Amino acid sequence: MPDAVTVEDLGKTFIKRRSLRDMLTRPWVPAERVTALDEVSFTVAPGEIFGLLGPNGAGKTTLLKVLACLVIQSRGRALVHGHDTRHAELRVKSSIGFVTSDERSFYWRLSGRENLHFFARLCNLQAGRVKDRCQDLLERLELTDKADHPFMNYSSGMKQRMAVARALLHDPPVLCMDEPTRSLDPVAAKHLRALIQGRLNRGEGKTILLATHNLAEAEELCSRIAILHRGRLRRLGTLAEARSWALARERYVLEVSGLNGAVAAEELDGGRVTVDRGAGDGLVTVRAELEPGGPALTRLIDGLRARGALIVSCSRHEASLQEIFDLTVGGPEGTA
Amino acid sequence: MTAGAARKAWAFVWKDFLIEVSYKSAFILHLGGVIFSVGLWFFFSGFLQENLKESMDALTGGNLFAFILFGVAPYSYQQVSLTAFGHRFREEQVTGTLEAMLVCPTRTPLVIFGSALFDFLFTSFRVVLYVLVGIVFSRFTARPIVLHWEGAGAAILIFTLMVATSVGIGIMAAAFVMYFKKGEVLVTLISSASGLLGGVFFPTGALPDSIQPFSRLLPISYTTDGVRRALLTGEGIPALLPHIQVLFVFAAVLLPLGLFVFRAALRGARRDGTLVQY
């Protein structure tokens, strides 16, 4: 079975259009070029939820648009279920469902059902199947109550579920989701995440390519992630691998009581420790960054005990995706 | 056109029909507009009849009201052919539905053509109404309109060639909208020139001699004259061959050119990533 999505050395450079005045007054100045994607390569296995992360302008949407044949790449190639986006546009589009967070992508004066009927025809559903397929999707996405009401009266959550229903009309094996929970409240967002993970991925085996900058969402849903920054692929791997990128040192937090004196540096094998004596309840919080896999933790605990400390608790700190992201893109929004 | 493409085209028509009827008073307003327009032409043609008598084409029986009615009918089709593609494309861009359609497994040209189809059908409905209301109005005059069905074949042929020509220009305008985000200039120019110089509301013979050659550059001039002569006096294809030949040349050049420009614009917009931008 081919990979659900293959992206090889993909590059996209946009040439900024010049104003007429600019062309007339400075014809010798070349047009400005903006690199949106540069040497991006990865594969997505069938049945995987793959997160595409990056700050605004990282190239996530451009990448999804290349996969949906809305944009032609400048270099490299992109395959969806083995079909090349450049040479097999209709086959690619038959293999992919595109979920956008844009509520305006429906006809607001038509009902949800009428909208789905229209898009079902564009997705090559035979006349006899359109009605049943739309009804089935409306039921599965819990939209039947308002199916015959004008789309303009739907809540944001319903509109987003309609976008999912539309993407599923032709039953594509791959779903591309561009920030699907962006405009949803926490309850609706949770509902949609459950739908993506439970029904679409685990239940129907859909491969899902999720572009988001909601890191908690990516952490909850994705088995692998790619972090894009300024058009380049900075990181690619599982969440466990992602944590290892962030943690050159392991972090531990210990709560101890009865500690006398300071912890000596030689007990840490070059690690760092900070001691917070707290608010006078006798408990001391010790935060340590230690070399991974070595004996430093044992030495630290021995050192603390030698100073009369009783270890009340010891926990290892897992790096959040936010920390990984900040480390990769260099601070909030990648500005650092 | 394959059966699948025809079904998709019908889906566009049905969708646009549902949107149209969702505006509850739209039909009444359209009907009122048709009756008002025909009434206006009827009223003014009565005034102008005598002044234009000499330059009126004798083949229309000297009836200015019939002249206007059978000028407006092809002009309406020309207008929709010129504007529908660009207008609908722009509308779908702005409302945000274009991207949703373009990610479906349907060819982009079919999306553009399908989007404009309802406008053509609606214009047909409007033109039929114009003619019917006009014929009813003319029954109250000394010169009622009588259609000569023996000229219907020639009229349809002339009409088809004019639509093909205008569609070619309209597709070019849509290509401009797609690539440059503006395409109205070309359409506005042709549209205004056609209305003034194309023999729609008054005979081209009434124009100053220095202006008359310009009217011969417009496809609508041959269409209005040809359709009137066919339907109001019953002239057939042999008699109208010069008109047909000119329109055939227009169509043979402009339709393929329009399609070529459209393909180039589509390729360029996908390359530049501006297909759904406006």
C-alpha cells in the first residue's frame, strides 16, 4: 500500500506582483520572491494523524493547498495515495477531503442538506446515492435536527461539522484539515477532536493531515508532527521524539523535608539545581536538570539524604509541545 | 459534454435556482422589471416613431417598438454572455465558496461554466417574457407584432454565433478577473459600445456617418439586424448569409481565444497561488 501522502523536496516560491507604476518607473528591478516552502520532505502513513505545526506564515496552508491542487509547486513533488498533484489532479481530489475553517465556504441561504446535495454532485456521487449519502453523513455528524434549516442559522460547531461532512462525501481516504477548531468554543472544539480521533481516524481509518497552531490539540490528536518555520521543515517525528529534541537534559522536581545545607555541584555531573525553600511549611522544592541516562539522579538523591533530607516526592517533567515548538521556532511566533 | 458533466451542470442550475427563490420577492420584482421595461420602450417608441421613420429599417415594418424588442432580446444574451462568467467567478471568490468547489473532483472550467449556467437560463426566461409582454402590448396598437416563424432557423443560427462570440469575450473577462482580479474594463467597453452603436434601441442608420463604421465592428450590430430580419420579415439563411459569415468569423476567433486565455490564466493563478484570492 502506498503512503497516504508523500512530499518530496517540495518548494514553492511566490513572485510578488509589481504595481504598474513600479514596472514603468523601475523596469530593471526584478520582482520580489517569497519562499513559502523550501525542500520539505515527509511521508504520512495510511491511518495516521499527522500534525503540521508552525507559526503564522510558516507554510502550512500553502502545503495543504499544494496537496489539494489549488497551488502548483515550484519544485519537488507531492503525492496523495500515489497520485501526483501535478499530473493527476482529479485522482488526487478524489482521494482527499479538504476541511476548511472558513464558515463562508457554504451557501448560507441554502439548508445544510441542500449544500451537501450540491457538493455531492461535484464529488461525482451518482444521483441515486446523493440523498442516502447526505442523510447518512448528517446523522453521523449529528446534524439531522437542523438539516433543513438555512445554513446561516447554524452554530459555529455545526458549521464546522458540516465542513467535515462535506469533506467525507466522496469517502476519501485522506482528510486535510486546516485549523478545524479555530473558531470553536472549548466544548465544540473538544467534540470535534473526539470526532476526528474516534470516528474518523480509529473508526474509519482515515488518514488525517492536521494543520494547526493549537499545540494542545496536536498533542492530543497527532501520532507524529512536523514543525514548519519560514517554509522549511524544522522537526519531524513522533511526540516522544519531539520531547527528546527539547530535552538535552532531563528535568526532575523533588519535594523534600529536613534538608540541611546546599547541594554540591559535583553531585550533579554538570547538571543544574535550584532549591526553593517554600513558605515555611518545612517542604523544600528541588528542581534539577540532569544529564539523561546517567547516575546523576541517584547521586542527587544520595546527596540530599546525606544532608538529612526525606524525599517526599520525585517526578520527571515532560516537555510540553509548546516548549518543543518554542525551541524549534525560536520563541513565540518564531520571532526570536 | 458527458453525462457526469451534465449532471454537475444541472446541480449548479438547481443550486442557483434555490438561492434565487430563497429571496421571496425576487420573482415578483423581476416580473415587474420586465413589464416596466417593455412598457417604457412601448411608450417612448410611440414618441420617437415619426422622428426615426426615415432611418428605420424597412424590413422591420417600420415598427420601432418591435425594433427595440428584438434588439433588447439579443442584447440581453450578449450581456449575460459577457458578464456571467467573470461575475459568478468573482461572486464565488468573495463569498468564499470557490475554494470549496475547486477542491472537489470536478474540473475547474466546469465549475466556472456551471456557475454561469443559471444566468443564461434566467436570461432566456426574461427574454421570452420580454417578447410575450411586448406582443401583448403591441395588440393595442395599429401595428401589432407578427412573428415570421419561417425565419426562426436563421435567427437561431445568428443568435448562437453571437452567443459563442460573446462567451469567448466573457471567458476572457473571467480570465482577467481570475488573474488580475479585475476584468470589468473590457466588458464595460464592449457593453457600452454595443448598447449605443449596435442598433439595439435605434437603427445604426440614425448614427452620424463618421460613427457608423464603428458599429460594424460590433457583433451585436449583425445580430440585432439579422434577428429582426429573420423573425419580423421571415428572411432565411441565404438572405442573411453575409451576417452569418461575419458572426462566424467573430466566433471562430474569439471563442478559441477566450478558452486559450482562460487556460493560461488558470495555470498562472494556480502557480501564483491566487486562484481564490480577490
